[in-house]
Amino acid sequence: MNDQDLLERVANIRVWRQYDQRAPHKPLLILCALGRLRNRLNRLVAYSDIEHTLTELLGLFGRPRRSHHPDDPFKRLPGDNLWELQFPAELEGRPSTSLNLTELRKFNVAGGFPQEIYDYLTNRNDLVETIASRLLATNFPTTYHDEIRRMVGLDVEETTATTKKNVRDPQFRENVLRAYGRECCVCGSNLRLDNSLFDLEAAHIMWHSHGGPDEISNGLALCGFHHKAFDRGAWGLLDSDYSIQVSSELNGSGQAMEMLLNFEGQNLRLPRKPSLHPNTDYIQWHRREVFRDALA
């Protein structure tokens, strides 16, 4: 085994796909395993001991749906030569994909990196970081990265590792901010320090990691707060009139809540040219894949 071989295995994991739906189950499980390795935890972990964490991760960062299936990556990842399961005698000879949720719990089935991979990654924080960064960059928007790292035990450390990210158009941010008059299209924020904007970002409606292009019609000029809330599915758009819809699952109080509810039902502040308005296909993708009311 060498670095390139392992990186190719990770890059080629078979992810369930139907049209353009997201399925981050396997990447999240691998990130959990990397966090365990970095924190010197046992190579194998019982499904019942990781089920809650996986369910929470899928609830926060997966597709909006009524129920999640953390058992799927646990029993399917062995097919990608990145995971192994330890069976009790009662289950010997069974293909891992045939195991049901009750059996995983009852028989305390454990899983983890194969010994060869675990040993190869031990004391290789540079390679662990490279794998983690690539998984994050290819499956999630940047607004998710820090929180996912924290939850799986991969908080950013000083590293000299280089990471391969999807190539982005360096002009995307400038083009989007110019089209939207350099103001947040929700609240109108245009905070500047001297002459520099410091809290205005160009958000992808359809995530770049999932094929969303670096085009103005796939971009929104948003302040940091509304950008993160948009990427987390706390609010979305109606494609009929570009009006703001706040998730009914959102709860709480204070200024942050008001910063969302105060704009519910209002239309976005759009570019003057209709050709630069958000593309309805990208809005519909966000509603299906991100907005927390789009329950499957």
C-alpha cells in the first residue's frame, strides 16, 4: 500500500446516487473513523456505540428526511475495501449487506478500518488530514466543515499537508457580489472596514461540491449569518417568486431568530438584469437536498 493507492480508494467509494440527490453516509463514517484513529481509540467500534453519532451527523448534514439509516454505510463500506466487520459466530458466512438493524445491535457487530489501513495511517496525521479535507471538500460546503470536524474529533491542526479541492473560479465571488450591488440579498448588510467588505460572501445555491457551477445564476450575495443558515437549510427560496421561506423545524429566540423570521415571505433583493437571477433548477435542488422542510 502507498499514499496514492489509499487516496484513490477513498476517492472511488461507491456512493448511492439517484439523479442529483446527496448521500454523504459513507464519507461521514470514514470521517468518524479518521477521528477515532487520530484520538487513539480502538480500531473497531461496535455499531451500537457509533449509531447515535452517525444519526446525528446525518440529521445535521445529510438530506432532509424523516428518518436516517446509519446502518447502511456501516454494512456497505466493506465493499469499497476501506472497512471490515467483526462478526460473532452466529452470523458467520452472512454477507455484510444482509445484516439488519436488529442484528447489528443485538450481536454487537463491530467495524473499522482494516488492520493494514489502520496501521498505515497511524502516526500519519498529514495523510489523515489530506483524506479528511478531500472528503469534506467533495461532499459538503465549507460552512459545514468546522462543525463536522468538531463532531468527529478532527479539529483542524497545524499541518503542511496539501489538499486537493474542486477547482473554483476565482472570479465567482466578485461576479456575484457585483451583480447583487455588494449587499446581502436578504438583509441588505454591506458592512465595511475602511473600504473593504468583511462580512459578505458568495454562496452557491446548488453546492459546488455537488456540481453547482460558478455562475451568477447559481450564486447569492449573503452576509456570513444568512450564508451559514442557508447552507444548513434553515431557510430556502420559493422558485415562483424568489420569496424567503423559513424552516418550520427552526426554533429558538433572540436576535438570530429574528434575523430569519423578520424576512420570511419577503422577496430577495435581486440583480437588476433578469438573466442574472437565480436559476430555478438550482433553487429546486436546494429545496430537495438542503432545506429542512423538504422532508422525504
